[in-house]
Amino acid sequence: MMSMDLQPPFPAAADKPEQPSEWRPSPDGAAARGVAWTRLLPSWPLLIGLFGLARALAAGRAVLNDPDTYLHIAAGRWMLAHRALPLHDPFSHTMAGAAWAPSEWLAELVIAITYGAGGWSALVVLGAVCFAAALAILTRLLLRRLDPLCALVAAGAAAALLLPHLLMRPHALALPVLVLWCGLLLAARDAGRAPPWRLLPLMALWANLHGSFLFGIALAGFLAGEAVLQAGSAPDRRREAVRWGGFALAALVAALLTPNGTDGLLQPFRLMSSPALQSAFIEWLSPDFRAFPALELWLLGALAIGFAGGVRLPPTRLLLLLGLVHMTLQHVRHADLLGLVGPLAIAAPLMPGLGGGTSSLRAGLVRLAAPSAPPGIVASVGIAAALAAPLILHPLIRGDDAVTPASALRGAGELGLSGPVFNSEGFGGYLAFRAVPTFIDGRIEMYGNDFLAEDVAAEHGDPAALAALLDRYGVAWTLLMPQAGAVAVLDHLPGWQRVYADAFAVIHRRRLEPFSGPVPEPFPGLSPDPGR
């Protein structure tokens, strides 16, 4: 396991005898009892982690509100069943057999195994634990540079930015890795040390979990440039170029240690170069501050600190912060990076200008800033178990929801529907989970921009695009969200009839001439409706 420096995290009054010592042990019995009592308490990182765990568990079903969760379970189960990677599409009828690079294969295995062991409740707990771990690690790293009050405020702001994007997908499993990598690299640069080469296995792990590893490589390259620019003499610049540039190159090599090789490295670029994806999927759009007030408050707080506090950042760190803000304003999904990496990037330059308030308040906060004693750790584990217990003892049972058309699919089976389906992209994960070949699902990098653009136009109700896709792929029935524009078109399209509707899904089928032959078997291999 990677070691972390657990020394006192910032220049505290306790390190200097001449500083006030209200919070330090004193000879009188009351103070001694007070210090002994604090050994039973969790440290701030553990407390922030417990807060994050409780908040994520309270969200419950919201953590599962994404169609790709079903798709990741299906992919993981396929790998477990076949003991191989699905290098060719096994889930759709439109791309059957097409080349597919499952770049998130390790996370999908973890998700599938977790679901198999404990159902939906276990997946919620897994997502909550990853969220909590990321916040706890962030808090520990910030406490090395900032006063406790400032570190706690920054950690709370990060939690607010992460929570709307907390979904049971591979990016959630990668959050703790992201914080460790970025935080320890930035700490090494701030201290003028060489990059920590022991982090390279972490990059290999990250590259097999989620495509956000590209940011980790980019940050290593950025810090290499910063090290060269800030070096004084020519020999120093050469030295920094060798040690930091060499580390960035080694990180790139470590990221290639995946079953997909260069395909895994290139796949995120394919997503980022898809105009249809970036115009149709909410997480790739610019943020709506009415729906995401936490981001507005974060930005306003940063402006307030900058103007009112007279804080000055080195040009390179200002550029990094502005880059994170730009990425977030361009695609709301990058708010995760802003919340987790932004404070770490500017903590060291901000340290001299930010204080922790009054000495008594500061002393009280400092008591819990050092790493927890064993009794505090045991108490934290017990509290975490108690928080998760209700969900484990009373497992979640999923019914119909915005990404789970369970009743509609059951109705399609009762109607004897079979053959190729045209489905809303948001239903693709559930269809793959139930072993129904999809028209489209969340693997947009495999389908490509042109296919997605046609699908979006058809689902939005473009009559020509819809008719073309229905005919080209021999679609026999449709499974669409009620708000899809294609529903109204199909209601009046010759040769089609609506046969099922509920609050979450609408089904149409081609009109069939009466026949006396055997009824076809619907959905060969249909997996059981999830009961947990």
C-alpha cells in the first residue's frame, strides 16, 4: 500500500514553544483528561469522510440514477462469464461484432462483482465509500498546507461540487486515485522535491479504471514545465527537465499498461471530439447555475478570496486554476476536477495569506488535525458501519424509473414482440442488462459521432431521420421515453401502432398482418427482471 506522510500537516502553534498553547497538554488533570478524550475522536479527515459517507448514503437511489450503471454491470458479468474482455460488441444489434475497447474493464468487474454480492444496496455503499475516501484524502492533503478552518471549508466546497455527479459509474471508483495522484504530485512540486516515482503503479491502476487518467498525465506534464520555468540556473533547469519530464514520460508508459494499449489512451480523445455527444448529453454541456448553485458559490467564493484577501498566485498556478475553471464552464462533468484539484493546486501559495480565525477557535480545530489515534480509527469504522447498516439490512429493490423500463419490457414480452428494437439511449443500459440487443447504449465512442447524430435527430422527432433508421436496421418495435419527439411521430407514422405506454416508457410496433403460424419467442436469452 502506498505510504503517505502523516506528520503534523501544517505549521501549527504546537510546533513552536513560544506560540500560545491553549490546546496543548498541560500539567493539570482537566487538560490531561481533555487530551486523552481527543484520542477517542476521529481526526478531521475521518470526520469529513464520515460526513461524505452519510450524505452519499442519504442520496440512495440517486447514486443509481444513470443508465450506464446497468451497462457496466452487463459488461462485468460478460467478462466474468467468458473470462475475457469483450473486444467485439456483444450487446447491440446495430454494431454487433464491431471492435470495442472496454477501457473501464477493471471498474466494470468491480461493479459487477459488488452487484452480484449485495445487489443495489452494495453498489450504493461502494459509491458512497469512494466519495468519502476522496474527501478524506483531500482533507488530509489540505491540512498539510492550510489552517484547519480553511481546509475544512475547501473540503466542504469540494463535496458540494462532487455530489451532483456522484453516480455508480467507473469515475466514482477513480475519485480516490485522482486525489492521491494529483495531491502528492502537487505537494512534491510545492516542496521542491523530485516527483514521487512510487505513484506510477497508481497511474496504471487509474488507466484501467477510468479515462480521467489523461488529466493525471497532463498534470504531470504541466508540473514538469513549471519546474523547468521556475528553476534558477541552466543546470537546474536541465535537472528539473530530466526528473520531472522523465516522470511525465514514465506516467504515459504506465497508462499504456492496459489490455487496450494505445486504444485506451486514444478513446477519451474520441469522446472529446464528438460534437453530437457534447451537444446532446447533459454532463457534456455547460453548467446551468440554477440547477448547480454549488458551482456558482464556489466561483463567487474564489473571487471574494482573491479580491478581498489580496491573494496573489504564481502565474503557473493561476493558469492551472483558470484551466480548471474553463474546463468546468465548458463541460459540467469537470466540476469534479475543479473541486478536488483546484484547492490542492493553490493551497501552498495561499497559506501565508489565510488564517484560521481566533486562537481559541484555531486551537480547537487543531486538536483534530493530526492523524487519529487507534481508538479514533476504530470509532470511525464503527460509525461508518452503523451508517451503512440500514441499507444493507433493508436492501434496495428497484422498480420502474427514468432509466429502468421494467414494466414496459415485461409488457413487450407479454405482447410477443421480437426482433430489432429502436430504443432511447437512456434505456440502452437496461436492455443490455436484460440481454436484449440494443439499438444504442452509452458506449458512444464505439457508435461514433455520425451514428449518434442520426440517432439524436430520430429520437427528437425528425421524421426523415426516424424513417431512415427504422428501415435501415429493420426495426420491429420501439422502446422510447414518453418525452421523446419520436413518440408523437410514430403515433401518426403509417405502418406503426402504439401498443403500450406508462409514465416511463412508450412502445410502438410495426403493424402485422394476421397469420396462423407459431408465435415467435420474444427476446431470446432475456435475463430475469432484477429483484434487488
